Amino acid sequence: MKANWDDMRFFLALCRAHTFVAAANELKVTHSTVARRISALEASLQTQLFQRTEKGCQITPAGEALLPYAEQLESTVIALEESISGQDNQLSGCIRIGTPDGIGNCFLASRLSRFQLNHPALEVELIPVPMYYSLSKREIDILLTVTRPKAGNFIARRMTQYKLGLFATTEYLENRPEIKKREDLRGHRFIGYIDDLLFDQDLRFMDEFHPGVTPVFRTLTVIAQLNAVVAGAGIGVIPYFMAHVEKDLVPVLPDTHIERAYWLQVNPDSKQIARVRATIDFIVKEIQSDKNLFLSLPVG
């Protein structure tokens, strides 16, 4: 058997991209080169790694068995390259971060841009709502979730608790019946998620404030919900850290809130890579230094 790292690069690219064309784009080669290298690898291993179909390439059981070894080799090569080339002090390469859209767009985006100023050779890919990307398949380097991981060989740590409350605009509230207790929410207009399309059931926030209500405006992102609330469309469940920057929003039932937590996950091997380690350290520091945003109501 003769398989080398260059063979594994093509194998991993096809595992993650699922088509020869997409893998070729990632590797900056032609799709015929990818097809030829995969066929050569299969010949050297004397087994079929992918089932070719009209919809793309599906990994076979033999390919699944090879995948963890290829990923381990990838991590070793990356760590070796960074160590030998002295890149620990000057970060370079690409880091892909998956987050819920609220913390990704409203908290991390501007701060990661500042992080890049100190590391101009570092490329950052921020993916809000990363439900189509896999940490285990190395399609993403760092993953933030609102659910504590229950399985997988990942390093996980709780970043922070955060609070959510009901918010609306003053204009909306002035033209509607007064709200002094939860029962007064009946008859009001609500903004929320599309329940049957939720990728995480921990996002069913509205049920904890007003069980059984059907929002009149429904979407898959909290950013869209925030924009609808700011436009005066109704009442929405908004994280405190997002409400802090919207001066037109006021809390509804300010003594009532719910809590969730943000969890950071990373592969053990990936954590040894300098750019991954440095990015995690930066994210942790930024969240810890701004903890008040996550846990306190905006002040008038």
C-alpha cells in the first residue's frame, strides 16, 4: 500500500465537498485532477472509497474507516508546518468559526475584525447559523452553540450564561393594551422563530414566556426578529447583549427573563494549531470582559 499526505488532501477535500468540482475549487486544481487522484488512491488501497452518483460522491464504509486517520494526519501536518515555519507569533491561514447568528453578527464580527488587525495574514470565515457544517469532519474549526454537546470527541467549555427578555418599541406599546403581567400578553403581536424549521430546539424561547402563542412574523434568525421588533411589528424575545445597542427598544415585563449558555467546541487536535488556539483565547477574553452585556438589562 502506498498512500501519502498529498493523496489524503484530495480524499479529505472530496469528503467535505462531496463533488469533484467543489473539491477542485477548494484545492485550486481541475476536477479531472481530483478524480484521477482519488482513483489512484483507491487503486493503491485496493478498495473503493466513494460511490459515484449523479448527485455527487458518497463515502463508502471503507472511506468512513479511513477518514479519522486522514484527519489525524491533517492535524499533524498543519501543526508541524506552523511549528517549523515559526508561525506561532505571526498567525496566518484561514480560521472558520460557526456561531448562532446573534452572537456571531452582533458581538463577534466587529471584535474579530479588530483581532485581524493584529494578525493581517489571518483569514477569518464567520458562519452564523452553521447547521450544515460539521466539527467532526473538520468543515469548521471552532463552533459555538446554545446546547451543551452530548457526544463526540470534542473539547467543550461553557463561555457564558446569557439572558433573554421580551422587548418592543415604545411606539408599539403606546398603541396597545398595557402589559403589567404575563396574562396581559394575550392579544399582542409577537415575532419569533419558525418552529418546524428550527435546527436547535433550545431556541424555542417564546414558549417559556407565552406558551401556545403563534407569532405573526416568523423567521429563522434572531437578527431578522430584532429588525422586525425595532420596526414596531410586535414583541420579540431578544438577548440582552443585542438589546443593548438598540436604543429604541424597551423591556416588556423587565423582571421576567430566561437564561441560556454559549458553549465553545473544538477538536482536540485542532486546538494545538496556533491560529485556532489564539482565536479561542481571543473569543474567551472578549466574552469575559463584556459579561455585563450578556447578563444585565440595557439602561434606559
